[in-house]
Amino acid sequence: MSTATALPVVLLPLGTDDDALDACLAALEAGTPPGTRVWLADNAQAGPRGIAIVERWLARTALQAHYTRRNRPIGEAAHLAEMLVACEDGDALILAADARPLPGWASQLAACAARDPAIATATPWSNAGETVAWPRIGEIGPLPDEPGRLARAAATLPPHHPELPSAVGHALFLRGRARVRAGGLDGASFAGAYAAIADLSLRMAGLGWRNVLCETAFVARPGEGMANGDDLDLLAARWPAWHARLAQFLMQDPLHALRASLQQAADTAPPDDAAVWPQPDMFPAGDPS
């Protein structure tokens, strides 16, 4: 069985930002093994230019990609829940619509989950990842200018997979059996994926599963995910101890030594020959699309 065949399906719910979509697809193509299954799910969000970007990418990608579009939009969390139900009890890799996965991200997340069957979610580092932010916790850093170099550095770290307060939504591995046991993603109560993913990871933790950092993978993002509407209030009511645990984690930063190790590895890794983003050839200057 090839590496790509063994990888979980990548779920990419599309957003409204055409430039973010273009950059995401470019990074996905450059950093993911050929033949990996990818589902681009459009919640009636992409406009004409976004659809054109998807069509051009589908025509040239080496990934096993599939695109669907709803006739009418539903809530962001409801849409992701619908995608996960379609996966039945299969594992999945979830990417935010504006994520920029670094090379090796999918293989590293799958390898992390394979090391411990109790892992329900594995979240990679990110420049805008809150508890898993690098180089400083809780801060939004710039996009890495040498993504390949940073990816190689992360891959050298010993895989200990420390516990996180909850999964973070820029990217994650999600174990299907754990999701089904916990009752699935709550797309009815939550409006956005940010809080719905946190809620699901907390329910899985309550059943004995683990939410961990995959320190050997990195997925960049222009900014942090945001909660929608009253989602944070609902999350606090459902999990009254979670905010205090999150605040304690951010203040104590138990991943400080790991961040320093990644910085040291990045400082000594060979430089990139070329960056993987942006992808300028999709719509060159003057293209009326």
C-alpha cells in the first residue's frame, strides 16, 4: 500500500477568500503526497473566480481530488459535521480554508496518530495556532518565508506528542472511531467550526481519548480562527473548567522547551531552494477571471 493510499482523506471546506484558496491549494499540492484523497467541499461560498481556481487546480493536480458544492449554504459547523458524517467512521485530516500546509504535514499527522491508538486528535504547529503557536505561544507570527526548511526542522523533533487542552482548528488529524463514539461534531448547537472542534475534542477526552500536539508537522495560516456568534458562551457553559485550563496552559507554556527545540532545528536546517507559496501562475496579471 502506498503512503498516499494509507493517508486519511483531507477535508477542505472552502471559504469566500479567493486569494486564500489559491494559496491553500498551492501549498496543499506542494506538500502532500501524490494520490492523497482530497475533498473540496463548497458550502455555496466560492464565487466565480474561486470556482475557476478550483477547476484549474483540479485539472492539473496530482492529488485524488473531488469537488462538491451545496446549492444553499448552511452553518460552518453544520457543513463540517455533514462532511464528517459522510466519512462514516473513517479518519480524516481537516484543513481550514486559509491554511497553508507545509511539506510532509499529512504524513506526519498520520504517523503521529499511528503511534498511539488513544490519540483522537493531533494538531500541528502553526504560526497562528494559539496553544500550538510558534515561535511564541498565543501570538500570531508571520507566515514562514522558508516553509520547506521549517518542515524539515519539525520532522527532526522526537515525537513525544504532549497533551493539549483541546484541538485547534487550523489543521488536525481526527480519528473517526473516537468521533463516532463521542457523538460526532455538534453542528446544530455551534455556528462555527472553531468552537465545534474544541467541543468535540473535549467530549472525546472525557471518554479517555487524547488531544495532542504533533510536533513533527507544521501548518501555517495568515491569522487565527475565530469563534462565531455565541459559540464561546455555549462552550463555557458546556465546559466550565475549560477556559481556566486554557488560560493556565497559555500562561505556563508547557511546550516552551519544544518551541526552543524547533527554533534551534530551524536555525540549523539547510535553506530552501524555493518557497512553495504563493502560486502566481493561476491568474496572472491582466487575467479577466
